[in-house]
Amino acid sequence: MAIFGIKKRKDEKLLQSAVATKTAAAKGAKKHVVVAKKQESEKHEKIEAESKTLITKPAKAIAFPVASFTNVSGAIIRPRVTEKSGILSQSGRYTFEVEKNANKQAIGDAVNTLYKVRPIKVTVINTPTRNVFVKGRRGQVSGIKKAIVTLKKGDKIDFV
């Protein structure tokens, strides 16, 4: 910030002198500028005409499922092995870390293909990113998407 506008006035004088030198140089090259502007306007007209034709053509709607994976088991990243998930697994509920765009149906199909058991219920939990402060530095712990898969009595999954 300039005190009493002194710096601002100096900047304006420099700008005016730069504009004056450009205009003096531009008078000699005025013909070249006119030709360049015509060529530029022709290019813009061509682009506008192409864009109009692209917009007027009806687009075909292709419906893709929300969780489109190359293979069915791509929805599951890894089993989430923690103390709490170990306790839950005793009652037939298993926890997995899954892809962000995976839905419940894709997760159920992935469990079926990987572990050969059919889940009864799939619950999905999104954990948000958290700001952390470690050793005097700020950082972020990335959020994950977890799925808790409930199996019927008698079905088990063995994590080897």
C-alpha cells in the first residue's frame, strides 16, 4: 500500500509512458495488426460454426452403473482388521475397506466372488478426512469408505 498515493502516481506515469511507446511502434505495424485481427476473427467464426453444429446434434445417452469395475472384486480394497472388527467378526459381521464409488450391491457381489459366501446385509460408512498435527507439522489423514458385511449364521470368512 502506498503512502498518500505516491507509488500509485509513479506506477501510472510508467504505465502511460509504456503505452506511448507501444502506440508509436504500433503505428508502423498497424497493417500487420489489421491482417492478424481478420485472420483471428475468421478462426473464431469457424469455431463458433463447428460448436453450433455440435450442440444441435442430439447426444446419445449411455447409462453406466454407478460402480462399474473391470472385475467384480475390484470394489473391495482390503479387509479392515482392527480390535473392533475382530469383535464384530465373532458375530458374523465383517469389515472391509472399499472403493469410494462402490455401492452396496457391488460390495455384496465382490464378497460373494472373493469369499464364496452370500451376504445378508451390507452397511456402508464414509469416514471424512481429518486434520492432524504431528511433530509440529500440519497434515491430513485421508478419509476412507468402510463396508460392514453381515453373513447368515454358520457362514465364515477366513482372512489368511
